[in-house]
Amino acid sequence: MNQHFCKVGKIRFGLSEVINLKEIEKNYLKFSEEAYNLMQTDSSLSDFLYEEANKLKKLILSLKSANTNDVDAAF
């Protein structure tokens, strides 16, 4: 097999191509809003959603700091 046609190990994807940052931000906002709405009716589900939102927030901040050194003021 010629090396000219072999691309195994030659192609690398960036994080922005693998992880959709806008989708993660939408999920973060959705979880935060649902957690706030459920605070009075179902506190255990609300706590769970807040924890998931915090995990997503950390992921968003780490991805943004990996791309640039500027941190978004919304978070």
C-alpha cells in the first residue's frame, strides 16, 4: 500500500469540531432554568439539575479557555 493514500493517524480533529460549544451552552441554560423552576416542587431533582448545570459550566469555561484566554463575562 502506498503511503500516498494512507491517512491513518494523519488527520486530527480540533475540539471545536468534535464538541459543539453552542449546544453545551444551550443545555447549561436549559438545566439552570429547569432547576430554578423545580426548586419549590421537587428539590431533589432541582439539586441534580443544578449539579449537571455546574458540570456543564466547568466544561464550557475549560473549552473557552482552551480556545482563547478571554473568559466570557456571562459565566
